[in-house]
Amino acid sequence: MRTGKQQHSEDAQAAELRERLDAVIADAGASGHRGLIRRILSTGIGLGTDGATRLDLKITATAVEEMRAAFRLFAPFVGVPKVTIFGSARTQSHDPLWVGAEAAARGLAELGWMVVTGAGPGIMEAAATGAGPERSLGISIRLPFEEAPLDVAADDGHRIAMKYFFTRKLMLVKESRGFICLPGGFGTMDETFELLTLQQTGKMEPMPIVLLDRAGGTYWQGFARFVTEELAGSGLIAVDDLDRVLVTDSPDAAIAEVTGFWRNYDSLRWQGEQLVLRVRAEPSDAELDDLNERFSGLCEVGAITGSGPLASEIADDDALDLPRLVLTPRRRAVGDLYRLIRALNELDSAPR
């Protein structure tokens, strides 16, 4: 049990460390978010005082370095919408799946989107080729038994390589506003299930997810059957958990799903138990009444109401020019939330 004297000594040491770190940060010229930078440095020192192993320290150092490299890769393209395309590295250029990935990427690039891939061969190469060198970004992984990343439609300023899957997967998801998954092996399944998990648990903001197959293909139909019959049938997930995903064999439908998701819906923010949805066009009173009638089961209490920016949003200067809808949703109502977003995009008042 700590004595008051020991606690005082520890507090004094912490204060001294804080002052030293602040001095280092200032000398380095880091002017913004100093508290967060101090936390990063303090955590590194803490690992040292914890007696972390060399391997643990190498993992930590490499992960932070890789995340920094990825942040710098994306920094010049802030504000440009991005879609990540997943799929097999083993798909050949004559395969209809290659053609579909290339077509979807080209169509999105023509609409002003950037395409993010794993910077490898197969579907990744197809997507990068479709988007072109100026509209594609790649995050490759160094693997001992697979082909090296290809120099496909990207210069050094549009691609980085990583050691760890977990940092790569984070960056393939973090910056994107839509996802298209084509058939693939264990890696593609891993990425697809992670997207579905993030979506189901609300750890990712609502995003469009498309499962794109070749014409007449059965890959994603078989996947959907497994999810419905085995996972939902066993009570392991909700029966409507896959309803938020579009399964299609049409690149045009994939493009429409990704872009259409953002027709009116812009973003969301939690304010305690309340959910704030920002939209591009304010719904009419009649439209709001209709939404409340159709989605009455979504609200835990109260109703869906129109609103201006909340106090916390004003303090953060957070999208103050956009109209808001405010509600208190039921827990585990992710499916209804997606249906509400789609309804908002279909309103007569929504931008065309």
C-alpha cells in the first residue's frame, strides 16, 4: 500500500517527466496537439520502465513508424473521397473478376474518387490500373511466399509497404468512405469479415460495402448462404446483419451503391445517448413526419427531430453548415440506422 510520501514522490516524478517531454516537443517544433504527442512519448518510456522485451518494443516501434508513413501517404489527399477495393492477388488479367474490378475503379475515379488497394497483383493490380496513377493509392505487405508488390499505376508518392497486417488493415479501412470486395482467399475473407464486424458493432461509421462477383458467379451467394444459414441460423448474429451489404455482379451497381450512400447523408456524431445525423439538405416537416412513422421502432425514447448544431459541435467547429437530425436509438439497432440513412438519401429534398 502506497504511503502519502510515496504518492507525492511519484507525482513529482510524473510532473518532472511531463516538463521534460514538453521541452523536447517544443524543441522539435511540434506546435499542435502537444498533449497527444506527450502521451505517445510517455507510453514509449513506460514500455521501457515496464521492462518490455526487445520483441515487444520492436513491434511497437514498427507499428508507430508504419502508421506515420501511412498518415503521410494520405495527407495530400484529405477531402478526396476514397474507396478501398479488396480481392485475390491470384486473379489473372483474363478473368471477368479482373475486368469487373478495373471497371468499378475506373468509374469511381471518373467521378472524382480515389481507389485504395493492397498494392499487389491480381484484383489489386486491376483496381489500380482502372483508377490510373493519379487516382490510386497502395499499401502493400511484405510477404515471404507471395509475389512482390507490382509497380502498377502508382509512383513512390502513392504507395508504401508495411510489415504488419494489422497496421495495413487499419489504413486500408481508416481513410475510405466505401468498400468493394471481390472474391479472394483467406486474406480477402479476413478483410471482409473485419468490415462486417466493424459495421455490426458500430466501431466504424456507416459505410457502403459491396460484394462484387463475376456475372453469374456464386462466390458471394455462397458466402451469404453460409452467413444466413449457419451464423444467423445458429443465433450467432442477427438475421438482418447482411442486409446492409450489397451483393451484385454489376460494376455499375457497385459504383451507384458507393456514391449513392453519400447523396444526402454526410456524417454522424454521438452526444451522450443521442445520435446526431448530419445531412446535406434539410427535410421538410412532412418528410420528417414520414420518417418518424417509418422508423418509430428505431428510437429508444422520443422521436427523430430536426436540429441545428449542438453545443459540442459548435465548440469543435464540426460541420456547422449542415442540417441535423437528432434521435436516441435503441442499442443494436445498426440495421435500422442503415435503413434510415438510405431513406434520407431517397427523400425528395435530397440533392440530385
